[in-house]
Amino acid sequence: IAGITQAPTSQILAAGRRMTLRCTQDMRHNAMYWYRQDLGLGLRLIHYSNTAGTTGKGEVPDGYSVSRANTDDFPLTLASAVPSQTSVYFCASSEQGGTTDTQSFGPGTRLTVL
Amino acid sequence: GQNIDQPTEMTATEGAIVQINCTYQTSGFNGLFWYQQHAGEAPTFLSYNVLDGLEEKGRFSSFLSRSKGYSYLLLKELQMKDSASYLCAVRDGDYKLSFGAGTTVTVRA
């Protein structure tokens, strides 16, 4: 099934632990994005990648890192998790360059840091 | 950066019409999007406006006024399945989206 997959679906993590959230898309989209969604704040961009091999910082990048070794995968790493990183994380992708350039979202990862 | 405002909640009756307003202040503008998000699910694309005017898609319509920094999403003939959050998002010149906090619409029988 074409689209975006994320893993894990949910995770409870002890503070200070390292965690990588996985994101894979099979639509051959150039651009990929990571957002966090918190109640009352909406979706906020953490990091993005316009094409394989490049990444950029979004609105709330601190405490997170990303890599884009190939077109399909865009993992998000929390080097040392803190409770304020408790959130729902969404990965998204888009073709980029088109007029509409709609972002498609993965199902999300619910992360709880204790 | 972007500053995007939309109401927190709205309630309407099945079969009615609801209009969700969105105002924005931007440092760059390259289109406005509306997404629908059901509880516990991912956002899904509803509509896109880049020029002033109304875009109609079945029961949903979206309007944009760039000079006023204003958009609305109109939901007609409301159905129970339309109960969801509706997210207004502005795209900047770098193709990045900034989202409003979302409007939760509750449809009552």
C-alpha cells in the first residue's frame, strides 16, 4: 500500500534514553518533514529535508536530529529524551516543486517520556 | 514567521452549515491549505488556495483573501462524520507549512 509508515505506533520512554522514530515513504517524494502535535499548539515543524542528503531546522529543532541518507527514509532521533518531548509525532512527505504540493502525513507515533 | 489564528471550537447541527475562519500574518505566502484531522488519526488534505476567491469541492468550500490575510472553510450539509479538527496552514516561499492550532467541530444530531 502506497503511503507513509511510521514506527513505533506508541512508546513509553524513560527520561535520558535515546530514541529513534522511523519514517518510510514509498511515493518517491523529494521532501520529508517531522512535526510534533501538542494540545492547543497544533502541528509544529521540527526538521525537514527537501531532498536526499539535505536537512534543515524547523520551528522547534532543539533536542532532535534527523538524517536523510536516501529518498525513502527520514528517521528522527531524540538523543536524550526529556518529559517535554512527550507528544504525538507525525512524519509527512511531498513531491515539492508542484503548484499544489500537498503534504501527506503518516499515522503518527505517540511518545511519552517519563 | 507565521501567526495563524482560528477558533478553538465550534458546534453545529447535522445538516447545517459551519464556517471556520482563519486569519494569518506571514513573512512570506505561497498558498493556504485546509486539513481535516479525526481524533487519533493523521491530518488529511481538504483544500488549497493560492489565488483570491472561492474553491469548491463538493460539500466543502474554501475562500482566500490575500490582502486581508483571511481564509475560511465552509462545510455544508453537515454529517456526523464531519466531527473532527480542521487545521489551517500557510505555506511559505520555502514550501514549509505553518499550522494554526486547529478548530474542533462537533456535529450534533
